[in-house]
Amino acid sequence: MPRYLLSGFGPAEPASFGGYPSQAEMLQAFDDTGVFNDRLVRDGHFVFADGLQPADTATTVDGQADSPVMTDGPYLETKEHLAGFWVIEAADLDVAIALAAEGSRACRGRVEVRPFHTADSIQALRES
């Protein structure tokens, strides 16, 4: 079954409640996301999911030269950064998008859907 990455985003700047208006709303979103995760497990879609620490805790590593270069902070300077993600299995993109809509409601933010490469997609690249 195809796998998809559902990415949730949050503000780049650390905030008291992670971009939520209040602690109560943040905790409710966490609870709602837990219910969504339980549904993914129950329905056989769940592979892995987790939330991330704020973007300012990142270390960017460029290992392309003889010695790796490390920089404190995220690779991209943007208004929003990856805050958490789900790896799911879904029959097709339409199912993944429908699940992303539910995840978006639960976490109260936008969710990007991206398919993983499959053996078929890699073979198609080799043949092109």
C-alpha cells in the first residue's frame, strides 16, 4: 500500500503555546490529535507519527565537503516550520488527502500531503 507523509506546520518563532491562542486550546488540539492518531491505528493507516521541538532547536548539517559543516538553527528561514508529521498508508492520494483534512482539523493547522517514492516510481525514473 502506498505511503504518504502528512506534515503539520507551526510558527517559526517559539511561542508560549506553540502558536495556539491559549494553553487550553493547545491541550485540546493535542487531545484531538490523539483521537485522530487512534483512528489511524484502528483503520490500519498508521505507520508512525510524532511532534517536533521548535525549529530553533535544529542543527543543519552539510556533509557534502570533506568535513561536515554544522549550523545552529533550521535550514530554511521561513515564517512556519515543520512542527510534526504522520507517516500513513493509504490506498491512494484521495484517501491520504481525506485523512490529512481530518488531521488538519485535529491539530488546527495546515497539513501537506506528499507520497513516498515506491519501487514502481523509482523504476519509472530509471526507464525515463
